[in-house]
Amino acid sequence: MRWFRLVLALAPRAAVRPGLAADLLRVAWRFRARDWWRRLPFLPLPPSEYVRWRMYTAYGDEEAVPPAEDVIRYARWIGRQR
């Protein structure tokens, strides 16, 4: 549920700024699981182990959910790396 709240916080910002929306989609695509089309539910979602590891290394807690501002900052950084 906490991840859903993050998505709800990011959606209006992405709707207002198409460049941010593209950066967020680029980040989501980078985090997808390999061979995601071979496993149910056939969605490009990241592996839960990977997400837990990323949250632990970034925030010191496997169950952490990043603030929307951190996600936006990271997405913009990825967008500038292209």
C-alpha cells in the first residue's frame, strides 16, 4: 500500500511535466526483471529481492519506501545521463 501511495504522489507531477513522465518511465524500465514476459503476471516489475536490497543500501531499511522527491531527483539524473 505504501508503494501505491508513492505512485499516487508521482502521477500528478508526471501528468503536468511530460519530461518527468518520460524520465520516470525510463527508470521503471531500467528496474524491470529480466524475462518478465515469461512469468505471471506478465508485467515489467522489478524483482522484490532487488527492491529490498536497493532500499536497504539507500535507506538502511529493506521495507523503506523512498520519498517522491528522491525518486524524482533520481529520474532527472537518469534523464540527464542519456
